[in-house]
Amino acid sequence: MQECIDIFNTFAGCLTASGADPGLAQFLSILLGVVLVAMGPLVIVIFLIWVERKYAARVQDRLGPNRVGPFGLLQTFADALKLITKEDITPAGADKLIYNLAPIISVVSVILIWAVVPISPLHIGADLSIGALYFVAVGSIGTLAIMMAGWSSNNKYALLGAFRVVAQLVSYEVPLVFSLLVPVMFAGTMSMQGIVEAQLGMWFIVFSPLAALIFFISTQAETGRAPFDLIEAESELVAGYNIEYSGMKFGLFFAGEFLHVFTNALIFAILFTGGWLGPFVYQVPALGIIYLFAKGSIFYLLSLHLRNTLPRIRIDQLMSFNWKFLVPVSIANLILVAFLWKVIQLIGLLPGPENASDFLAHLPAAIIMLVGNLALTVVVLQMLRNVGRRAVAANAVSTPANAELDDQPYSLPVPH
Amino acid sequence: MVPLWMYLFVAAALFCIGAYGVFARRNAVAILMGIELMLNAVNINLVAFWRYQTPFVMSGQVFAAFVFVVAAAEAAVGLAIIISIYRNRRSVIVEDVDLLKW
Amino acid sequence: MEFNIHSIVFLIFSVITLGGGLGTVTSRNLIHGAVYLIVSLFGVAGLFILLSAPFLAAIQVLVYIGAIAILIIFAVMLTRSMTRMTEIYNRQWSLSLVVSALLFVLLLVGIILPVWGPGTANAALQPSELVATTVDLGVAFVDGNQFVLPFEVASLLLTAAMIGAIVIARDRD
Amino acid sequence: MNFIDFTDPNVMPWLIPVGPLLAFFIITLVTNRSKLIPATSPEYGGHHPDYDGMLVPVVNDWGRVASILVGLAGILVAWIISLNVVGQALATPHFGEQVFASSIVWLDTGLTAFRMGVLVDPLTTIMLIMVPLACTMIFIYSIGYMAHDPRQARFFSLISLFAGAMLTLVVADNLLLLFVGWEVMGLCSYMLIGFWFEKESAYKAAIKAFMTTRVADVVMLLGIVYLYSLTGTLSFREIVYNEAVLAELAATPALLIGGLSAASLIGIFLIVGTIGKSAQFPLHVWLPDAMEGPTPVSAMIHAAAMVSAGIYAIIRMFPLFAAGADPSHGVLTPPLVMMALVGAFTALFAATMAVAQYDVKRVLAYSTISQLGFMMAALGIGAYVAAAFHLITHAFFKALLFMASGSVIHGMEHGEHHVHEHAHAHDHAGEDEHGESHAHASHFDPQDMRNMGGLRKTMPVTFWTFLIGGLSLAGLPLVTAGFWSKDEILAEAFYGGFTRNYLGAHAIVFIALVLAATLTAFYTMRQLGLTFWGEARTEEARHASLGRGIVSVTMTLPLIVLAVFAVAAGYVGVPSDFPIFGAIFSPEHNPFHHFLGPTLLEPPGTHSFNWIPVLFGSAAALGGIALGWYMYWRKPLQAGEPDPLVNILSPAVFQTLHNRYYIDELYGRVFIRPAQWFANRVASEFIDRGVIDGILHLIGRVFTWIGDLLKVLNQWLIDGFGDGVAELIEAFGYWFRRLQTGQVQQYILLATVAAILIGLIFAVSTGILQAAGG
């Protein structure tokens, strides 16, 4: 770790030597670090788009981009060039400032997340003590961008889309945070690096698969991908909040979206499947990067697959699914997990720091947590089944004969 | 590190700006924003004093956190009131809401 | 004050904060006002970071920008006809200006400078390098003999506010 | 937060009432899940024409079962805990000098603090042996008895509350807590007697019981308050077990009434309360009507709880009544004399009424009254232990009798159903079957003994248990519990009355009780004969049975258990010098006597054995039994044949007895009508309209005249001034109200300006500005 810091320090030292004010030099060196961290995603996104298109093509039984460059790898560059050279329209009556600010913020909100993404034992933008919280906080800024875009582009479809999206995103932040709390609780810290290292013995997905599932679903909704892509429901509102955008601004929105998906995949990998952890990672830290991205890509592809295979759901279904199902379940899960965790601690099944990397030591605890989770899952499914049945019964025509008298308002008898 | 009084300076300035917003704006929402600014100024003070004087007694930060809570509650209820007022009299200009006189 | 990274960042954030604040109270278009407000709140978050209260900073971003600002924007949009008012200040704006200025001057000259200003005993006071961490804050919140009761009360307050807001804003018909 | 150790016998009594009370809350709040069904559906048992077209709540099956289980669990817990307490009490040597007690400050009254607490002394202990056992049996019995009732949950919640209140009353260590339990029981009895409120008679009876006992309770409360005002405490231990306080009470003259000591006045007040609660002579009218409630309730009221509570209270406060007197040497205080006379009279009086009843439960009701009379009388002559003893034994066999009679009624209803379904087998009126059955039920009374007969064949268990209980009540010599307790009372009375011959109260009591005992034996035999002996007089009786399955089990098991006690309970109190038996059961001393004695400051002395009262008692019992046998068993009553008793005492007399000496009507005439008349004629017409209104009108006129005079003055002087002031203020207000614009922002601006000024002053005064300048 120290060496990597020293890169910047030497840079700062060099600047000072060449006569810059030390404070300024330090500032600049940190700025350099920030730029480095921020560049990564911007490069990655270009390939993400290619992957996305290829995958979609495969799913839809097409070839996908295959002309520009090998396997059409350079297709995205071509598109980027095209987007840049396109005319950049700003609709009349649009709110210039906000209209132009929105795409930038939407990308920035994603890139900011990368500051706390630990890509290897050594490499992390800033190992904040509140990394997880930071992730949530920054993620909520994306909402803002969409709001601004929808409002500023002075178009009723855009505004409607924005309203929907904001409603959706704000709602789905709740289960997101609740399921995020689970790994934080396991690790006992909010620092991303800490969370990763806490999974040395056992991945958290084993401890609480339910939380992982909820997290995955709500990130899917956060990024507004199918089946939650109400954002650009072409059939209902022409193209959603970014209808008026064109050229690179539009491109930025999409880059932001792709990037967000991939970032969420990475965060998922970090929170639940032990980020950069893997064999020999301490000897060769660079391996961590590969492990992390490998894990991340798996979940990325999974969400791609969902996007390309699932149909879109209605907005009311979306909302009721969140508020009536995800949120209660995530809360129940959190409580249950916390309880079990405490119990495990009390009966001393929790391996201490001395054998933190011992897989077997974690096994009993893991089994208990797993069983608890599965039990909860079963219960939830049972309830779902009953709900479904009731819905069916409600749809079935109910004759007065078999009408239930329980829940009908009748007056109690009064003896005369 | 920056001396304490500069933080206080910033806080005071922010507070007065917010106060001006509260005094002078006509739109209730804008007044609410002013209030938010004032609350933030208070928070800056709390945290600054905590940091400079009792960095190991958490009351400063805790108080700031409670200010957050109160701010959130206040915003929610305030905006709800504004919206219902708007629904009833198609206006959020506080000058129009002066039934409480004479 | 010496010219170092800390002071630079402090200056930047202070400018952001105050500039955003001014924008908030002066901008004619309320949406702009909201955006300025967010900017200002960002500045405050930055100041929190400088004051080594990262948790509060994150909460600031999460609660203020993620929730309150969005709420305000919603309110603005729901009261659209009021978004662009020809006259944004009321009759007493000039007087208000004077009073706010007076208040500021009083705070500055009357209290801040004499007590903590340069040349006073408190000016030399330097924050200790050691500082309580987020963990301590968390402990303080749930510790039986520190702040657990206010914490619970706060949660109660939020619930009440939520219900109240829903009840007030709901359409009767 | 110091943890309370509930295994400590001083603290454990707190837990005794908890179980049933908890059960009450759980059932009422949780398991009483009712759904609404049309009142006409057969699922709703107590159908009433007024409800047609309405929806009535009926507890669903889950709720019923849950409620039953919860109620049962509650009482069982109470029973177990009290058994534990009893065990520890019996294990303690010299129990009585030192007792289990603990109390908490309940109401801080300045210098002194009113303490609430629990007390377990020998008396409480024997109550704790009896009450929970009887209650548990009643609960078990109710499962079967209420099996077909739509409102089981309600029933079990109420009866749990009842039991809880009774237990509270028993373990209470002060008069107020006792009174609390007392009142709660009153409420429960009200709700339970009126449990089938569709029947008009039921809720009328409920109101009657409530009102009657209320009258008494108010008086009792007076007594309590007076006692508290004198002694500053209500704790039994501090009053009753404390020579000084008693002497002081006996010394101070009562207020208002001359020639009476405070102790006596309080005593009389308390006795009036008891007279109401345990239905003694003037206030006994509510108890027979209480038979409208479900039979378990009757058992509860008459055996385990309510009426015993009255006697219990008296026994509890006995030294207070006896204060300044020495009953065992014939010196009686007014309250004692009052008790003795009231008790003796009630015993005889109620027994005579019981003779002429047809309703199987009413007979028992009157016998209860009469037995309670026995106890009152015994207390009156200072036979403290004997009264307690009889209280216990009576509780056992009377609970037994009530439940047995209940199962008789149940069986009769069963038979009625059978008959009626049989009737319906061949006419196909399927849909209005329910209504029919009601029409049928209306002209058939399953409680009327004339409709019974021969039940011993169909319901043997009930018969044998009923027989045991009946004989115990009749006091069959030597073998039954009733005999021993009654014998002890008689012995005491005789000893007082004739051995030492202080004629007077003792003698009267003795004679009255002997007669009452004879009658008791007689009507018991009459009841047994009419009910069980001979041939069935109706179709219903022929098919009467408890059926089989859980109902019959739950309804017969308690009978058997109680039957055992109805016999065995007597042997704990055999006088030690009683020939043979004394040698067997109480070799060195009378165990009951010995155990209960120390409850008092100086244990009541026992006196040497005397044949005469025993002979009298046995003679009375055997004579009554023989008479009853002669009249009702030798040649049982045939269907349609009138009761031989009617001819023996002339029909007029019989009617009088049957209608309880027309006392209810008498009360109607003497109290209720006159009250109404007074209210109408005197109060309303004469006093109110005539006198008061007249005076008022006169005054009115006078003052109108004066007013006219003053008006003149008023108009120019006072109005001038007043209006002037008002206008001044108004003018100022007009000018001043400009300040209030309703502009929030202006207000806050002004507020800020004020704040700034204050800050400025502050800054200047503290010289900060100078500091800044310098």
C-alpha cells in the first residue's frame, strides 16, 4: 500500500522541487489520483457497451456488431465519434443550465462510486470508513440528474418519465439500504476494504443469500434495467426523461446507465462474494483486480440476461412489489439475520480474528445463517402463495351465498 | 488547520443568507429552502465546535444528526402543508395566507 | 493562515456553500434555487469531511440531497404555476436585507471575532489529531447511558412526521 | 432494578391471582375472535326473536378451544402456586404467629403511606386449599357444560376474572384490596348471571343481584372509610392482630349513634356488606334469581367464591367485631348479637322456603342461604373456627351439589333434544326445525323437578355424587363432612347456651339451627327423591343422559373429585375428645382447630365434648332424612301426581313458602312503589312545583322590582362609564391591530430585530465590543 501512496508523494515532491507551493503540490497530486480513479470506468464503459450489444444480439439470435475492428470491438468508438459529431440540440424553452448539467451529473454520480471500490488489497481510491454509506449516498445523486433532465427539457413525456423514475428509484433505495446493512453488520465496518477482508473465511452470500437476492433486485431497479425499465417505456412515454437529448449528452446518459449496471455488479461482488479475494491475492495483489472483475462480470452478464429475457412490468406492479413485498421482506431479513448473528456470537460459534481465513471455522455459523435464511424464504414464499390464492379467489365471482361474513360491517345486536 | 473562527464565519454567513431567504422570499417553498440553509449553518457550528473543542465527546455530532432528523421531518411536513395549501387556494405565496389576523 | 491543501479545500467548499446559498435565495426560478441549494449542501458536506465527520457528510448527501432536495423539487413541480413568479421578493425585502446584514455583523463583530477571532486565546486552539471515529458515533447512539433515548425519540418523530405528511397532503376526495 | 424472588413464600402469594386475571385479559383481547352470523342460524345457541335479521357475534371454533385452554391454564397455574404456598404454610411451625406477608407502598398519603400487599395466615391457607380446587373443578366442569354455547370465550374470560378476583380477595392483606376483589366479583356475578341476556328474566335477575349487593357494598365502604379514618390503616395484621388498636377502637364511642363503640359501628357496617354479599335475611332476594346464570356460575357464586367471600370477610375481621367483648364467656357486642340473630333467622327462614321449591337449582339456592345463615350465626356466637370449618365443607359439598344439579339439567335438555328430534323424525319440517325446538322448549322446563324422576338409571354417576353431596348437606352423622362442621357449630352454641346457660343469643341460635338442620335434611331428601328416585315422569326424563365423550367426562370427573372431598373434608376437624373418631383422626388435638386458632391473637379455647348437641344434630339430620324418605322415596311421586307436601301443609302455606313469603312483592310494595309515589307526588308536585317554585317566583318578583329601580341609575351612570372605557379600548384596538398583519415573515422579521437588539445589549453589557475594539 505504502508504495502506491508514494507514487503521488514523489509526484508532489517533484512539483515542490520544481518550485510549486507544497500545499498546492499536494493538492495537485491528489487531484492526479482522483483523475486516475475516474478514468478507469470511462475506459471500461466503452467495452461494456460492446458486451451489452453482443449479448443482446446473441439472445435475440443476431450477430451484433461485427464490422468495425475484430468482433466489432471498435464499434463503440465509432458510435462515440458519431455521437460527438452529431448536432447537439437544446430544445426551445429548455432550462439551459440544468439541461446541460443533467447528463454530466448522471455520469459523475456513477463515477463517484468508484472512489470506494477496492479493486485489490492495495488499490482503492479512498478507503472511507463509511464506504458503504458513501455508495448509497452518491447513488442517490443519480436520481437528481434524472429529475433535472426530465424537468429541464420542457417536455411532458420527459417530465412524466422523470416522475416515474424518481418514484421508482427513491422507493427501491429502501430495500437496497436494508440489504446493504446485512454485510455491513457481518463485517462490523462500513469500509469497503474491511467488508472484503471480512469475507476471507466465508462469502457473505452464504451467510445471507436472501439479502444478496434483494440487493441484486433493487440494484437492477436502481439502474432501471428490464424488468424495471419504466424509464424508457417506449410504449407508454415516448422515450422517458431523456427524450429531448441528442448527441453526446444522450451518449452520456447511456454511458452512465451501462456504467451504473457494471458498478453495481462490482459492488455486489464486493459486498457478497468477497471482492478481490482469491488464491495468491496477497502475494500478487494485481490478481485481485482480475478476481474482482471476473466476479463482477458474472453478475453483469446475469443482469444483461435478465434485461434481455424478461418482459417489462407495469408501474403499479413495480411499486406494490417494492413496498408490499421487497421492503417488508428485507426488514424481516435484517432483523432475523441480526438476531441469528447475535445468537452465534453468544454461543461462540463465530471464529475469532486468529482463524479469520479458516473456511471450516466459519462453516457452523454459515450453516445456521443459511438455515435461518432458507426458513425465512420458505415463509415468504408461503405467504406469497396465500396472497396469490386470495387474489385468485377475489377475481373469481363471489356469490352472496359463499360471501365471507367476517369482514363485513354489521351492527352488533342490542338486547331490548 | 484552518482556525475555528473561519468555520464560524462561514456558518454565520450561511445562516444570515438563509435568514434573508426566509424574510424576503414570497414562495413558501423558497422559504423552506432558506430554513434548510439555516439548519445547515447550525450544523456547521455544531460540528466545528465538536471538532475543535471536544473531539471525544460525541454530543456535537449527535446533535448534528438530530438536526438532520428534525430537518427531514420539517421538510416532509412543511412541504405537505404547502401542497395542501396550494390545493385549497392555488397559491403558495405566504402573503396570501394571512387569515390569522384581526 | 498558511496556504496548504486543507485551507485550499476549505476555501473551495466555503465558496461553494455560500455561493450556493446566495443562489438559493436570489434565483428567480425555483428549480434553479433547488439546484443551488443542493450545491450549497454539497459544500456543507465537504466542510463536514474537513471537520473529519465523514459519517455526517455521507448523511448530509444522502438525506439532504437524496431526500430533502428531491422532495423540494417535487414540491416545486407540484406547485408549477408558482415556479416562475414575476415578483419573487415581498414588500419588506430591503428591510430584510438590512436586518440580515445587521445580524451577520452582530454575530461576527459581537461574538465570533472577540471570542474566537485572531488574537484571542481561542484562536491558537488547534484540533487534536486524534478524533473520535464513526464507530464511536455509532456507539454513542446506542449506548444505554449516552444517546439511546433521543435516538429512539428521533425515530418516533420521523414516523410521526411521515404519517402527518401523508395525512396532510392526501387528497380528501 | 432489583429482581424479585418469586420463590420466596412471602412474595409468591402475589402470583396467585395473576394466572386467572392474565387469562381474562388474554381471552378478552386475543382469543375471543368472533364472527358475525345471522341470529336465526342454529349455530347461535341463545336465539331470541328480537334478533331476527340481525347478525350476532359467535366465537369461531379455534377461539373457543383457545379460550378454554387459556382459562384452564390460568386457574391451574393459580392452583399450583397456591398449593405450593399452602405446603410451605403447613410446613412452617407456629404458623400464625409468623405469617407470609409482603406489601408495597401503593398510595403515598403524605406522612403515612397506604400499603397494598398480600398476607397468608392460617385462615388464608385454608381458603387457598378450598377456593382454587373448587374453581378448577368448576372450570373443568364448565368445559362440558358450556360445550354447546356460542359464547364460551366470553364465559371463560368472565369466570377467569371472577376466580382472579376471588383469589385477590383471599390473599389481600388489607380491607381495601379485599373490597376491590369484592367489587370485581360483584361485577362478574352481574355479567355472569345475565350471561344469557336474551332471556329477560336473566338480565333482570342480573340487575337485581347487582343492585342488591351494591346497596350493601356502599354501607360496607362506609365502614371501611370510617375504620381508616380512625386507625389510619386497613391492614388486617395491623388492626386485627393488634391488641392496642382493638382496645382503642372498642373504647372510642361511635359517631352519631350513642352507646355504641366505634368498633361496633364499623362491625355493623361490614356486616351489612356481608349480609348483601352472602344473601342474608333482608337482602337475600337476589340469590334465588341468580339461578338464571349458567350452573357453573351458580356453583361459583354459591360455593367457591362470592357468598363465601362475605363470610370470609367477617371471619377475617372477627376480632374487630368481638373487640371489647368475650364471646366465649357470653359477652357479646351488638354486631355479634346482630349476626347471631340474622344468621339464625336466615338459616331457619331460608330452609322453610327451600322445602317448597320445584326448581332443582332454587332448592340449592335456598339451602345455600340457610347454610350461610349457619355460619353467620356461628360467628355471632363467637364460634370462629366452627364457622370457618363449615365454610370449607359447605363450599365443597355445595359446589358438588350445584354441578350435579347442573348435569341433571344438562341431561334433561339432552333428553328433551332427543325427544324432540324423535318427534321430528316423521314430520318433515326441516327448515323451521330450530324455531320449533324453541317453541317446544318454551313449554318444557328442564329444571323443574316434577318433570324428572328415575334419573338414577340413566345418570348413575350424577346420582351417586348428588347423593353423597346431599347427605353431606343433610349432615348424615359420622360419615359426612357436613355433619362434623354443623356439629361443631351446634356444640359451640349449646355450650354457650345451656352448659354455661347464658340464655339469649346462644340458645336462640341453637334451637333455630337444630330446626334448620332438620328441614335441611328433609328437603335434601325431597330433592333427591323427586329427581332421581322412582320412575321417570316425562318422556324427556326417560331419555335424559349426559351422552358420552368429552362432555360427560368433563362433567362427571369434577363431581367425583368433589364427592371425595365432600366426605373427607370433615375428618380434619373432628373434636379430639369425640369418642372413637377423635382417637382416630385427631389423637392429640383437633387439627383444624389447632391450625386455624393462631390466626387470632388469643386462639379460641376448645371445650370438653358433650353428647347432647351431637345427639340433637344427629337426631335432626336422621329425622329429616327419615321424613324425606318416608314421603318421597317409599312411594315415589307419579307423573301428574301433586307433591304430597302441598296437602300436608295446606296449599296456602305451601304457596306462601313457594313464593318465598312474597318478600319480593313486599319489597315491591314497601320500597319501590312508595319511592316512586314519593318522587311523583311529594317531591315533584308539592315540594318542587309548589314550595320551591313559589318561593322562587316571589323572590323573582321582588328582584324585578328592585332591578327596575336600579336600571334608571344604571343607564346614565354606569353605562356611561362602562361604554366610555369600552370605546376607549376599542379605539386603541383599532389603532393597535395594524400591528398584526397575518404576515408570518413580518413577525419573524420583528422577532429577529428584537433578538438583534438583545444580542447587542448583551454584547455591550459584557464588554465584548470593547474587547473587540481593544
